[in-house]
Amino acid sequence: MNLSLRERIELMRQGIIQRAIIPLLEMRGFFPSAWKRPVSLEDMELREDGWVPFFTRFTTWETYVRDEPLNLYFNTFYGDVHEKAYRFCFVEYILPWPNYDLDRRLVGVFTRLNLKGGGYIWKCKRMVDITSPDSALVDIEKNYDELLLALMDANIVDTAINQAKGEGRHRRHRP
């Protein structure tokens, strides 16, 4: 099987993520989500012969979630293409609601991801060095928690304590 440099880099990133980072995330309460990241215009390049994808035949679209509605996606196909590029991966923190009217205070923190089929969802993209899984986990979790707090401050995610029923902490979100 003859692989391009882009495909080799993507497979190396996926190997590090699947074997080293995902198990650490699962120990911290992140699990695969039923929602898959849709293909966006950002995932493609417009050329004379039409839209050409950056993603490869090896690209996976699964996301991970710890606290609804914020999904985590490892964008293994986006980024530089050179020998040591596998060391860095973009992590996207995504709100899965199409065409959601996001609170203006969060615009800029989250940017639009324009979907191939029309419409958009909101995402925050951060680059993470994945060569040290423990360090990557700290960065990923720190970013996730900061974004979740920002969503709570904007009343997009509510946290309520129901002490009368003794049920503890509950979270609900507003699509």
C-alpha cells in the first residue's frame, strides 16, 4: 500500500491519540459520543476542478464528550505536512447544534464551522502537542473546562443543585 506523506502523518497522529490519549481521557470521564463531526468547507480546498478534501481515507469523525453539549474532536488531517508534523494535532471543542444563535460574548472564542451541506456549527480549535500524552491531557482538559465554564457563564449550560431531593448536581443545556 503506497501512502502519501499526509496519510502517514494522519495515521501516526491517530495511533498516538487512540493508544495513549483516549485511554487517559476515558479515565477522566470522556467517552465516545453518538454525534459525529460533519464535513465542513474548512476540511476542503477550492481548486479549478472543484472542492478537494484535506481529509484522507483514514480520517475518523467520532467525537468524545464528558459534559453535554461540548464535544471533543481530534482533527488528525488538518495541519502542516512535513516529517515531524505528526507531533501536533488540532483539537476542536464543538457545540453540535446547527445554526445555533450563540451568545455574542462567546463569538470569537467559538468560531463558525461552515458545513458542506449548508449551515454551520460552533467550534473552538486549539493546537496540542501530542508527543507527551500526560501533557496533552492537561492541555485538553484545561481548555475543555475553561470553555465549559464560559458556556455556563453565558447560560448556555445550566448547573443546578437540587438539595431538596438530594439528587446533587444536574446539568442541562439549551439548544
